[in-house]
Amino acid sequence: KGYAVDRAVSELRSNGVGNAIVNCGGDMYCLGRRSEADQWKVGIRHPRDKDDIILELNLENKAVDTSGDYEKYFMAGGKRYSHIIDPRTGYPVGDDVVSASVIADDSVTSDVFATALCVLGRDGLNVIGAIGGLDAIIVTEQNERPKIEMSSGVKGKYHVTEVR
């Protein structure tokens, strides 16, 4: 989906469109601004309550992609199993990270790294920090409540509002 978003953004730009959002179900690009005064506002959904937003970001000319265990999963024996497979084991990823969002200059990059963060778990924030040019937000669960963790650059670069 990240590639499709990037292609759509490329077409919009080549046709003179400077402000738009391209959204492909969790893969999104915020082209330009919402208005002269406002950047695009993007909500990060609560991974266990589809009607709740837990965080909002203001973005401009950035992609944000989210992966997690809450849209595509199955339950067996009271345990949630994600559709994301850990290539190291061949099994679904564990429940360390229930949602991972990555902000990048293009959607292919943010798409790949959002899924990778689900595989790497919380240690993946160190990987994101070491790469440069990427920022990430992960949601974990503690006592059945969401806990938000961010790479070091998120709050410095983006207006972030915790909604929960």
C-alpha cells in the first residue's frame, strides 16, 4: 500500500496539486497543508477501541503508516495472534507492540518500518533512532491499557496531542 500511496502523491504533484491527503487504510501521505494556518491533523487510533483516537499528529509533506495486531488477527485459546509473521521464527509476532506508526518522507519507507517495528518490538525504537530521517510511535499494553512510546525526534519535530 505504501507504494500505491507514493504513486498517487507523485501523480497529484505532477498535476499541480499542492495540498491533499492520500489515505490507503493505515498508509497515508499528508501533501502540503490543510490551510495556510494549519497542517494536516492525523489521528492514531486506539488499537483496542476502533472508535477512539489516542494521539494526534500535525504533519506536512510527510507519510505516516501504521501496522498492528488489531485489524487482521485471530484468537486462539484466549490469545491474539497477529497477521504479521516474524521472519526469524515463522510465527505471528508476539504482543510486545500492538501498534506501530512511522513518520517518513515517503510512504514506502514508513510502511516497511511500521511493520518491522511490530516484529522488532520495543527495541525497534533504537533502530529507528539510529537510521535517521524516521520517527516512530509504538503502542504497547500495560494492564490492558495502552502505553505510548515515541522515538526521540517525535515531540521535537511534530505537534503531538495525547487524546486518551
